[in-house]
Amino acid sequence: MLICRTLKEVEQALEPNGFVRVHHSHLINPAYIRKIVRQDGGYVQMGDSARVPVTRPKRDWLIERFATIDRE
């Protein structure tokens, strides 16, 4: 999908719906997180098997917030 908005604008529009910015270039819906991985710089494995990089502060925040998600 191509849009003419910055990711910050999209983030502000989707934040009320639960979306989270986990990296400077990635915005995700946490409902589809399957696994949080600390190796390889840190990433989340999504429901469609996509690997999305996560910054260290966001990774730690996700782990605290979603304690029931598998972690490696």
C-alpha cells in the first residue's frame, strides 16, 4: 500500500487502535505478535512469520506488556 504520509502521521492515526512503533521504520499491530526474540539484534515474529526488527527499549517494553508471548 502506498500512502503520502510520514510514518509518524500514520503512527498518530493508528495509535488509538493499538498499533505500536517498534522501530524507526516499522509500525505493528501487537495482536499479531507470536514471538519476541532477543538474538540477532532483537525482533518480533508476526503471525505471518514476518520478522520485524525492534529497538532495545521497545523490545523490553513489549516483553513487560505482553508477558504471555513466547520469548527467546
